[in-house]
Amino acid sequence: MERTGNLSSTLAIMTQTNSSTVTLSQAGACNYEMMEFLEVKFWLIVVAGSVVYSFGMITNLMLLVVLLKLMVFPVQILYDYCEMEWLYFLWLRYVPYLYTVSRILTVASTYLVVVCSAERYMEVTSIKPLKMFYEEITQKKRCWVIAGVFIFSTSFRIISLWDLQLVYNQECIGFAAVELQLTEMARNPLYQKVYQLWLVHIVQVFFPFLALVLINHLIITNWRGVVKKAIEMESNDSHNLNIRHSSRSAWKMMVAIVTSYLVTNVLNVIITLWEHINKEFLNSHPAFYTFATDAVSLLTVLNASLRLPIYYASNWRIRQALQTCCKRNTCISCQQRHSRYVADFFPLVPSNNGTAIMNT
């Protein structure tokens, strides 16, 4: 479908949630081309995707990238499906900034998981220098480590702010009056190949994944050694039972983290490499290409949404802490409801050693 305006080019934007590329294709004669498979995309991204986004926000509000993706990607479907011109113009203005922030937070969230895994390894290792380093970090410098992760992520991905630019055309009206285009820097073949394809995926996907596999393997190995020593000394001690439980939790968490990270990133890497190796095949199969990139978006947000359930299912300490927290909140809620009930039905409530005061 097309909307006719008075602009010399048309913008078609394909944004991928965990991809480093933004593809812009141009046509002529001021025609605004609506995206293909719009009906299916509406139900897949706006309806089904919103359920995933909402679940992610409820279970893990600390992951701001979930909030950013909620604002960026369904909007692109909504303004086409509902023909909201004002929403389209608003989207064009805020998406370059949120795109940059989401890239930064994606890297930061990935390396925070790596740092936490490394800290956990130092906790159980028998290597004294690492043990001393762990104690120093946990007591004094953990906030500096977190700050360092965000500084690194910002330095590495802030360049994305200059990938997109707004272009105005006074000759056109409606949807064709404003468009997003890649900047000259983003069109540079060297930038696309070296930075967007190889450097981003090595730093953001391959290295963190391999680091997580290695670190969690070392964690399991060290826990098994601790368990064997503990069993040799006292097999029925409650402390040893806790160690065995922790070992099983560490194994479950390793499998869950690695699996979720693999599932949500492998498809993105495959599609991105495919774009640079055989783009003609993808262009000749638009349905496959479209739904594959949409699946990358949903899988990335689903990974963030499932982190808290994964930790709850695999770590008994986290499970106990959450259950205790929920019980406390439930008790507080019950007390508040009871207080409101008393105030409604008994307007004079004893207070201050029996002195009756009026509730207002």
C-alpha cells in the first residue's frame, strides 16, 4: 500500500532489537510505502509482543532496555496500522536517541551478567589472590565496577547516535514530509563491516557468551571440589547440604543463562551475517526475512523478561528471599485493608492511650 505526498524519496526502516544495522531503502516520487505484512505484524508485535513486554516490566523493572524497546518498536507498527500521522512524526524524533540508549543498555546488561558470574567464581575459588580481590570488591568497590561497565558500554555504543538523521522536505506533505536516513558515516562500507558487523558482534555477542560458558564451568568445577571435600569430612552436616544445594543451583543457573543467551543471540548473528553474505536471497524471500527480524526483537526482550523466573527456579536463596518479600508485602497489605475497614466502620478510634479521635 502507498500514501501519496510530495516528497522525492520514501523511507523504509527495518530496526532490529539486537542487531547493529539499520537498513534504509529509498524510492522516488514522494510515495510513502507502508511496511509489508502489516496485519500479521500488528498482531505479532503490538498484541503478542506487548504481552511479552508487559511481563518483562513486571518481573524485572531494573532492565531499562525493556522499557526502551516497548517505546520504539510497536510504535512503528501502530502508526502504519492506525494511520496516525502525529505518532509517526513523534516516533521519528525520539527513535534515534532511544535507539542509542537501547544499544548502550544492551551491552551494559550483558556485561553486568558476566561481571556477576566472575564475582561468583571468585567467591568459590581456592585461588587466594582472586579470593582477596573478591573480598575487596564486595566490601568497597562494587559500585565502581558497575560504573565501569556503564562507562565502557557508553563509550562503545555512543557512536550509534550518529547513525541516523532526520531529513525534511518542504515539497511534500503527510507521511512523506519527514524521513529518517542513514548518515554518511553509517553508509561507509568500512564502518559497516569493521564496526557494525565484526566488532559489535565480537564484543556484544561472542565474547560475553564464551566468557559466561567458561566462568560458569569454572564455578561448577570449584563447587564440585568443595562438595567432595565436605562429604569426606562430614556427610550429614547441614552445612554440607547447603553446599550441595548451591552446587545444583549453580549448575541449573549455568544451563539456563547460557541457553537463554544462546537462543536470543544466535538468530540475530545468523541473520546479520546472512545480510552481508547473501543479501539477495533475503530480499527474494521477504516473508522469511521480515519474520526472522521480528523474531530477533521478541527473543531479545523475552530473554530479559525470563531472567527473574530463571533465577527463581534455579537458585533456592533467591527463591526464599522472594517468597519472604512477598509474604511481608501481603501482610502489610492485609494490615492496611484491616485499618481501612476499622476506620470505615468505627469512626472513633482509640488513640494516644485511649483518647478517642475522629478519623477524617
